[in-house]
Amino acid sequence: MFRTSKKTKEIAGIILLTLFSLAIVFHLLVLMEFIPNDIVWGGRITVKEELYIFESISIFMNLLFLLIVSLKTGKLTFKHNQKLIQVLLWFMSIVFLLNTIGNLLAKTTTETIIFTPVTFISAICGFILLSKEKA
């Protein structure tokens, strides 16, 4: 595992908190039909009920990721199991790495162009938070 500075980890945390907050707003706008639903989920959702289920899952996952990063970065300070947060952060980072591949294979160019960099940056920032701090 690589080592990073405390400042780099702080910046990675801020980036992730910002991205997850924006993602929640984005998915709420999709649910409210301000944003067309054909640019999410690879453009594969055709039934409105599926959209509600998948977008709700997205919102829940982003809230979970917000909680994980908030605990890891100390933005939230209540008693928690640090080992569990590490495992969840690994899970989150790997999910975003896999999601990057999924976005590259999306049917819509909007999803590929916009969300591939977002998920890739999210994965990198997650791995940065997992890294050890330089002395």
C-alpha cells in the first residue's frame, strides 16, 4: 500500500463528500424527472417502477458512502468500529472501480463521458483514504 500526506487525504475526503452529496441531488432530480432517466443505469431502464427502485438504491448507497467517508475523515465523531469502516471503504472503492468499467460500457455517451471520470476519481480518492499517512 502506498503512503500519502495528511493534506492529500483531507482533500480526497472533501472530494468524496462533495461528489456523494452532488450524486444524491442528481438522483433526486432524476426521480423528479428534471433529468432524463435514459442517462442513468446505462440507459437500460425502461419501466418507471424499475427507475424508482434503482434510483432509491443509488440514493441509499450514496448516503451510506457519505457516512463511511464522514466517519473515516472525522467529520462525524461518534463511536464506531474503525475496522468496519476500513472494510466498508475498501468495498466502496472497489465498487467505484467496477462502476468505472460499467460506465465505459454504457449505452449513452453522456453516462460514459460524465460519469466515468466521476467514478474513477471516487475510486482513487477512496484508495487514498485507505493509504497510510507519511510520517
